Amino acid sequence: MSSYSDSAPAPEPAPAPAEKKKFVKGKAGIKKPQPLTEKQKEDLAKHMEKLKEEGMSSEQLKSHRMMMVGKMSRGMSLTKAHNEIKKSNTRKAEREAKAKKEAEEKSAATQAEKLAESKARAAPKKKKLPAKRNAEGKSKLDLAREAREAKAKAKK
């Protein structure tokens, strides 16, 4: 009889995973982030202080700082990074304004449609038809009332 332990081959080690190529944008590609130098840190601190004095909120300052650090760590200068952030914020504001305008137009159209539907659903009010009159100008109701009153007087 054969033994499993004698005939089983030793497992081969798994091959090392091949390194994936990084995404390359355009000809220049994406630079690997490097820590900021002391000069860059000082320039950024001055820039942020200037924005704070101009009245930027703390949330906006934090967001702006994070974007600036990300761009500067990839080799962009302070002014280029700031201009690119301003440009992207402008585009974002334009997209938001356009979306808001479209939403308002859609809302107005929806309200007009709802109003038209509600008017269509409302039952038309029945017009009161004039009572038919006899030769004396009295209606059947008037005659019936007079008969009741005459009967009540006769009983008294």
C-alpha cells in the first residue's frame, strides 16, 4: 500500500505579487507626496494667517489648509496651489448655483402642475336652478308653505 506522506510533493512558495503601475496623468504624471520643507511650512502659515484676517471661517481654513498641504507636498508652489484651489472652488460654486436654479425651476413647474391637477379634480359647483313659477309668480315650495300655514290657521 502507498503512503500519502511519502508521495505528496512539497508545496511551492507563492510568487511575489507584481507591483502595480501607478496612475499617470498626462505627460508629467502624479508626483509622490513629500513632506513640506520648513520654508513651505512658514509660507503656508503666513498664507493661512492672511486668510484668517480676511474673515475665512475656521472650517473653511481647515479645508483650505488640507488642500494646500496636499498640493504643496506634490511640488506645487504656494501661489499655484492657491490659484488652483480658487479655480476649483469657483467651478464648484457655479455647479451648485446651476443645480439650485434647476431645482427651483423644477419645483416651480411641479407646483404649477399640482395646482392645475387640483383645479381639474375639484368638482364643478352646481348652479341653483330658478324655481318654476306658476301664473301668479309663486313656486311649488311657496304654494306648499302657504297651504301649511292656512291649515295651521284653520286648526286654531
